[in-house]
Amino acid sequence: NMISASPDAIFQTTVREWVDLRKWGNPYAVTLTFKQSMPNDMLPGHTLRLEQQIAQQNFGYFMHLFNESLFGNLAKRHRMKVNVFAILEGSCTKHLHYHAAIDCPKHVTDEQFRQKINTCWSKTWWGNKQVHIVNSANNGWVKYMTKFRDKEIYQESVDWINSNF
């Protein structure tokens, strides 16, 4: 019953209905991990800690590199981009990481797609080595991505800035 449902439950249902991977060409389920901290070059002996905003900027830079690797100048000139739906997950007790549905363009093979994801992610400042890519993502992946677990503030976990579909 939607009347007694929490705002998070209503949000979850709405997002799950709106993000329908059956309308995409060839969606992949992608999980990208982050370095959680790194040395601070400005303050020797101190470290920079990964925060949600930095993670979001890092993912945005990844998508910029990735779209450029897929479409070349068309990415810039005609703003060509792949479909992507992204969620940032993690908390005080669980490392920040992204789950994303990313559509593979027709002109790109499975091997090229995987290689470009790994290469572009490794070029970001905060990208960690652990990357998980599964082809043939479906709405079950969207359901998993939008689970309540491992999200500090549920409705802020969807990365609307970097999602594009």
C-alpha cells in the first residue's frame, strides 16, 4: 500500500519503474571501487579521505573519458554519450563504490567495452583496481542497485548528475 509506504519506499518504486533496462540496447552491470584515501601532496604526512562529492566527481570524470574513448570527437561535438544509471553506495562501515548500468553501443565488442571501462577507470585519480563487469544486465540489476542496504541517505544515493538515459 503506497499510502502507508515510507518516502524511501515510494522513491525506490518510482526509480525502479522509471529505469527500465529492457528499453536499452545492451546494458552491462558494472561495479567500480575507489581508493578510500591517498597521501595529501599539499600536507606531507596527511591523507585525503574519499567523500561522496569527490566520488561523484571522479565517476563523472570516468564517464567523460569513457564516452570519449567510445565516440571520439563525437562525444565532444555532438555530446554523444552512452546510457548510464549510477548509484553510489557505501557508509562509515562499508567502502564507497559505484554500481552502474552502462549501455554498450552497437559498434563496440564485449572485449573492447570491458577494456575501455578498465582503462578509463584506472586513469581516474581515485579509481581502484577492483572492477566487476557483467554483460546482459536486466531489471534485476536495477533492483539490486536500488536496495536500501549500504546507503547513508537513500534518496541521495542515485547519482542524477552522472546518470544519462
